[in-house]
Amino acid sequence: MARYSTETKLSPERVIEKARAYFGTEMGLDTTDDNPCCITFEGGGGFVSVTASAGEKKTAVELETREWDYQVKQFMREIG
């Protein structure tokens, strides 16, 4: 399992929306948990978990994954 973190100017809600579109719609992973602050996907023998929390000026985004490291790094670039 790998953990990543980044910051973005997007709101936490927008981060979760983008994660839903990227990992769910584009990558075809199944959503197993979906909340306003976090979302988890499973598929392909692994998972992706995205948590977003508002800071003073930016949103902190924490990501955990197994088997989807490349896609997580791409997503981080997309929201950066």
C-alpha cells in the first residue's frame, strides 16, 4: 500500500467529484464508500481511497492505494 498527499485550490467537494469521475467513470473502479469528505474505490486487485479536507487557503488531499499508483499520480497532477 502506498500513501500520497498533495494540496489543491479546489474545494474538498470538487476534489471528491473529480475523483468520482476519474477513478469511477474513466478507470471503471467500483465505489465502495462515498462521503462528502472521502471516497473509496476497488477493482483490479487493488483500491484507491481519497480524503479531502479544507485548510486555510488550500485543500489537503490524502490518497492511499494498492495497484493504482500510476493513476493516483496522474490524478494528483490533474487536481494540482
